[in-house]
Amino acid sequence: MALAGVFKSLGATNINSNYSISSTLTTTAGPWKIYPAKKKSTGKEYSVFVFDRKILDAHSKDLSRSSAAGFKKVVEEVVERLKKEASSLARLRHPAILELVEPVEETRGGGLQFVTEPLTTSLAQVLQEKDDQERNGVGGRSSRYVREEPDGTRRRREVEIDELEYQKGLLQVSKALEFLHENAGLVHGNLTPDAILINAKSDWKVSGLAFCSPQQDSNKPTSIQPISLSEVLHYEPRLPRTVQMNLDYTSPDFVLDNNLTSSADMFSLGLLCVSLYNSPHRSPLECNSSLSSYKRHFQSSQGVPSSTNNYLCSRELPKELANHVLPRLITRRPATRMTAKEFQQSEYFNNIMVKTLRFLDSFPAKTPNEKQAFLRGLVKVLPDFPNSVMEKKILPGLLEEMKDKELISLILHNIFKIVELLPSTAGKRAFGDRVRPVIKDIFVTNAKQAQERDPARDAGLMIIIEQLPVIVSACPGKEFKDDILPIIFAALESPTPVLVGAALQCLPSVLPVLDFSTIKNELFPVVAMIFSKTSSLAIKVRGLQAFVVLCGGSTDPLANNDGLDGLGPSERKPSSSSSALDKFTMQEKIVPLVKAIKTKEPAVMIAALNVLRIVGKVADAEFVAMDILPILWAMSLTPLLDLKQFQSFMDLIKSLSKRVEDEQSRKLQELNGGNTSGPAEDFMSLGGLTGSSALDTNGTSAKDFAALVGGGNDNSHTSPLDSGGWDDALTSGSNKPAATSPGIRSGTGTGRSTPAATFSWSSAPPVTTTPSTTLKPQTTGSNFRTVTPDLNSFQALTPQSTQFSQPLQPTLSTITSPTGTGINWGAATQPQAQANPWSSTPTSTVASPSIAPPTGAFGGMNLGQLSSNNRTSSSFSLQPPPSASAVSSPGFSTGGFSLAPPPKPPTVTSGPAWGSGSGSGSSFGNLGSMGSLNNGGNSLGGMMAAKNTVGNSGFGNMGSGMSMGSMMQPLQPQSSGWGTPLQPQQGQPQQQQQQNKSGLDKYESLL
């Protein structure tokens, strides 16, 4: 029949309304089907027993009317016995008897149901599965029964039963029998494997009280009605065997003696013990529910189980059981049988494991000293227990005693030992289902937030911290974060320094199961707060070691020393943790905490060194240079460090400095493209004054200096027009000391070898024919402009005495140095107080501006001396030629001016007016070389610049681009401009003198 139909037939009962019954069958117990259920209000697990009456009515259709009426009475008796079973559970309360939660209820179809404690299987089912395994080979087939996990998953029930399980179960059954016999005055009457159920704690619980009855001659009051042995022993073939007494485990007292005593249950217990070791797991008295067959067993000694026939067991029985227990249980005479209490004290249970389980069952009744002694010794014998016993019996018993605060640490020590000993799957299941909720309730949910120390609670927290590796292996990440991490925080915030230090040391085990966000936002702030607020040096060191772990540092045990030796392994195995802190948190959070350390203790300094070593590996090079290295230097100079500790600091400083150097060098190489030359320091050129190096490089050449000091005639100077015009001469001459022209020598006497200055009105000396000098066009700036002088404003030049005056003689009172070889024409335009350019040292300064003439052969001459108001100030007296009529010179060439010859007939028939002037009769052609002798003197262009009569370029520098003849002739502009080549003049007429005189005066007025 479908399960849905079964529950539908039950109708709307109180149990169906308050419990959610699973469709998965847990096991069977006689006529009852057991299903797991959860209470809707609490979600707690229970088991629901369901009896369907239809299994009794299956054979009633084939019966006659009279037989049907009798069968119906039999069925009613069976139902009443089943109700009696449930009601007896409600009256009998004992740890070894099945606990009833909800009383029996009748369903709409006449069935029954009640609720008990959660069960996993029955002894009959376990023995049946063991038979299947043995029959099908090692491992056998999987269990037909599955159980539903708390998370909703379903898995097959594991069948683990061994001798210790037998011993433990039989001991519990004997305790239940002792309670029934001595306290309740009842006889169970049907002690079979179906009457023994196993709960989630692997405890054997006695049930199947449908045939229980008061003992004969018992004076103890009871509400349970006695049974009729004749009725219950009669086998009814129309009924299922599950609702009838099982003769295979029945005592001969019932069948042969018709005596209802407690000794009958002990005989049944003996048969049950043999069936546990038998193969298949059946009773040695198999009669197939036939009384005649049962009686035949006792008609011969070979048919009765005894020591001579190994109690009809196919396997060898334990010696203690076969020699000391079974002879006093499976015996024909009830008086020789042992009682339930004697059975518990038999040699069969005389071993350390059984005694341990017995002590654990009676643990609440023990004294505190006995409890502590037991818990200290339990951890030593736990490895000898079967896994199923540890998981299902010992572990739940210990968790129940966690309510005793004084025993928390001892109990936890044993609990984690069990979790560690269990296989991986069983250990995870045990910790997740049983241990984790309990420790969370104790240390987090129900924990008091008081700041005073609680030694018992701190001791329990210390055990949890020490066992974190076991917890991590048995607890998934989410559950660890939700339930275990708050316990670690409770330990970190404890006022006990030892507990705080232990919690800080556990981080290597914790980090692998936490995600990055949890570490950064939840764990690290707590560690940082503890580190910053603690006054304990030990906690400081532990906190720094925790920073190393949080930064992904080494988890080597040697890294956890206090640094008292000052040295650790130079190369420690790093622990790469994907959950390590990021670089920003290291630089912005951890390094400031390290920097704020005030203590100078070597242990703290070395721990800080380890932190900075880890941070320095991942921090930016700039951060290392600006933040980490200063901290290291400050710590390294602590006077409390010894030499080895100081050397540790220096090694790290050198390593980090090398890293900064390498990265910065590589960065600069990438930016400069491999150019290693230093940057230009143009900003260091302040301008203005020049040093000796500039004078050394820009001074006169050795040849010029030799000509200067030797007084020799140097004719190597060329016209300034060949090298860029008068502008170049002015530019170069304005920045150099004044020098006289080597073409005009100063001196007295008849024997001088230096030729005197020669003018157009003087007798022309023999002139060698030289190539014509070509004037180069000036390429001035865009501000060049041409100035055309007014030719009518020139005055005639009036000689001072005669036309052929004596050569210019320098005033001896003003000549202080023989180095000057030219004529200082600029002295005529300066006041008397002006320093004499011929003097070696200037004597005074003047207020009136001085005009600098151009350098060169003509550079020492200043035409301003011809002015009447300045003539007395000159060191020389210029003898102009006699006045003559101004005649235009036919030799006035295109693009320049020339000086007219004197009145005497010229001796030179041909040659350029700008000749080079070789020999003693050098013409003013050599005076035109104004750019080559830029060693001193005021230039003509400088005169014009000082007076600001014309512009700076073009014709504004007219004085530097004009010959002497052009200053003594009327200025006539040429159509071809000023830059055309100068044509040689073929003898200038005498009529040109007057024009030259008037032209010079005109030029003087222009200046």
C-alpha cells in the first residue's frame, strides 16, 4: 500500500497536525513501522510509530461468518495489546526504555500511532543486514534503509556493530530488565531483537511491551493487566507473526511450566546473547512458532543450548560470555539463573571499555573529583574504542555534560580527540551536527559580556584555540565564519593575556578558510586594535607576528619566536596565502602601527623587523625609500640591540636600498631612453660678467700679441668689409679693450720706421697695385633703413695751419704707454676730465658721455676733434688741407666714398682708393681694416651709437662703413645702393679737396 494511502487512512490526528512526518521509512519493530518526523513548532527530530490495522484484516475475507466473528475478537485483542505497549511506555520511564513523547492515538481507519525519541534502527534490522553482508561477501549489499540528514540530504544508514557494541547494548538491556523486575515488578515476556531499538546515540532501548505482565505472587501495585499464557502462546495462523509471541526467544518457564516470573526474561536474554554471535544471527531454539517443536528441543540434552554444544552457536563465543554468563542464563531451572543486576556485574563486562561506558552512563551521579579524574583518563583510552561507539555513545554523553562550566575544558579536550580519531566523513558529520552548535551556544550565544576574568570559560576557549587545526579540517568555510570566528574574537577580546596571545598565534590555521573580505574588514581591525592598545610586550610581539601572517609571511614555527636571539633563518619558507592583505592595507595600516611603537625592547624590534621585511617585498619602491627605510634606521640605532640584531637590520636596509636603487635606475633608463648623460644646466648661466676662461678663448692671437709688443708692422689685416662689414667690427670691437691701429705709428724724430698717417691732401707715397677690395653687402635685420644726408649742409674743411702740416704727434703729457700705435681720434670729443685712452690706467671719470670710435686703422681717429668747441681737448691736432672749392670727385664709386688726393699732381696713375697700404706710405685703405684691430679705442660706430643720431643698423652705422674720403666729400646717394663693390679710382683731381672739406664738415654736423 502506498504511503500516502497509509497517512490518509490515519486521518487528521493531533500527531499529524503538530509533526511533519517523512515518507522515508526508518525501520520496523514488530508490527510497527517507524518514520522520522519533526515537530513543526521546534523543528526537533522525533520518530513516529505507525500501525496499520489493514494488515490484520487481510485474511478475514476468506473466513466463514462464525469464524469471522471469532477472528474479529482476536483482532480486537491484538489492537488492545498494541495500545497496551504504547501506554506501558508512557508509564515506564527509564534511560534504557524507549522514551514516549506523544501518547498513542487511534486513526480514522482503526490504526494506531505514537511519537517517541528519534531512532535509527532496530536490533533485528541490524542483525538482518549483517546476515546479508556475510552472505554476499565482504561488504555485502548496502543497507535498504536510509536516513535523512538535518540539511535535507538522504544517505544510507551505516551498519557498524562489534563486540563492544554488543556488550554496551546488553548492558543497557540488563538495566532495563533490572528496572522492570525490581522497580516495576513486571515481566517483559517477549524480549526479542524486534523489542530492542537503537537511537541516534547508539543506545539500545527496550520496547515491545505488548506481552508484559506483572509477576506472579508480586505485591507491587501496577495498572498493567496480566496476560494469559495459554492465550498468548497459542499460535494464530490468521495473524501476522509480528503480533504474536516469538517462541524462539521464549523461556521454558512459559511453555513448559506455565510460570510467569522474572527469570523467564533472563533466559530470553541468554538466547539473545547467543544470537548476536551466531551466524546467521538467530536464536539457537528455532521452532518456527510451533509449541511442539519447542518442546522437542528440551526432550534431549543435545537440543538444549549448553556449554557442551557451544550453546548451539555456529561461531565461537567470547570466553567470558561462554564460561561465566551463559551457564547461568540458559538453564532449565529458574532458581539457578542470575538476576539482571548480577548479569551487569559478570565477567563479560569486566574490561576497560565497558567500564568506561558504564561510568559515563552514571556520570551525573559522580562527584566532581571523580568526574575530573575520569575526563583526564578518558582521552588516553579513546583510541581503543570503535568509531561508532565514540561517535554515537561517548561523544553525545560528553556533550550533555557541557552544562557543567567547571568541566568545559576537560570535556572539550576529549571531544576534539574524538573528532580527530574519527574518519574524515564521520568526523565532519560529528563536529557539524553535534559539537559546533553546542560550543557556539556556550561561548557566543549565551556568553556573558562581562570584562572580569572567568577562568573556567577562558580554559575552554584555550582548548578551542589550540584545536583550531582540527576544527578547520572538520568545518566548512561558511560555518567556520558564522560559528567559529566569533569564538576566536571572544578569545582575542579576553582580558587574559595568555589567551589573547594564543588566539593571535592561531592565525596561520584560520586564514586558509576565510575569504579576503573577512580578513580585511573583520579580522584585521580586531588584531590591529589589540596591538595598539595592549601594554604587554608579549602581546606586542604576538601582534607583530600576526601581522606577518596577515601579510602572507612565513608560517614556519621558528617565525613564532620572540626574537630574543635576534636571529631567525635567513631564508624562511613563505606561506603564500590568497587571503593575505592587499598592498594598500600593508602600507597605510600596518606600517603606521609599526612606526608608532614606542618601546625599544629587542624582541619587539626584531618582530617589527620581520613585518617590515614582508611589507618591503610588496611595497612600492618610493614607499620603501620614504617610509620603511627611515623606520628601519631608527630602530636599528636602538642601544639595546646586540651586534647580531643590528646586523639583521643592516642586512634588510641594504637589501631594500638595493631594490630602490635598481628600480629607480631602471625607471630613469626607461624615461631617458638609455641616455646616461647628465641634464644640461643652462639655468646656471647667470649672464653678465665673463671669467678668465672667456678672456683666454676670445683674446688676441699669439701673432697679434707678438706684433703688438714687438712694434713690427703687421699688414695681415684685411678690410672689415670682407668679413661682414663695419657692423661686425663694431660688434667685436665694442667688447674689447681699445687698441691703436698698427697702420699709424706714434713717435718722434727722423729715424722712426713707422710711417705717418697719409691723407688725400698729402703727398701720395708709392703704392703697390693690389686687388680691389670688394664690399660685402650687409645683411642686417628687418629694421635696416637708408639715411641720405643733406649735401648742402656740409662745411668746408679748414686746415689748422697749412696743407702739408707735420704729422700728428701725440701729446707727450698724455702718452703713458708705448703700446698704442694709432691715433686716438675719440679724445677730441671728450671733456678734459675724460681718462686718456693712451694712458695705462684711467685716472678719473667724467659726467659727459663719451663716444666710442670704431677700432682698426681708423679706429683711433675721432672726427669730432675737428669741431671748434672740442679741438682744445684732443691730444692731437689734425692739420686739415687748405680750403678749396667743393668739386665732385670723379672717383666717387658706386656703393662707397673715397678721399680725394692732395693738390699736388698724383704720382699714382692707377690703383684702388682702398688699397692695402703696404710700405711706409700706406694710404687710408689700411685704415679701413677696422674689424681686424678691435683691441681698443672707441670706434666710429660707437660714437654714432652714443650720440643716438641715427639708427642701430643700416646707415645708422654709417661711420663704420665709410672711408675717410667719403667724410670729406659731399654725400651723394647712388642708385645702386650702398652694398655694391667698390671700383678702383684712376687718379682723383685736385678740385676734389674743397668738396672733401665741405663733406667732412657736413658729416661732422650729422654726427
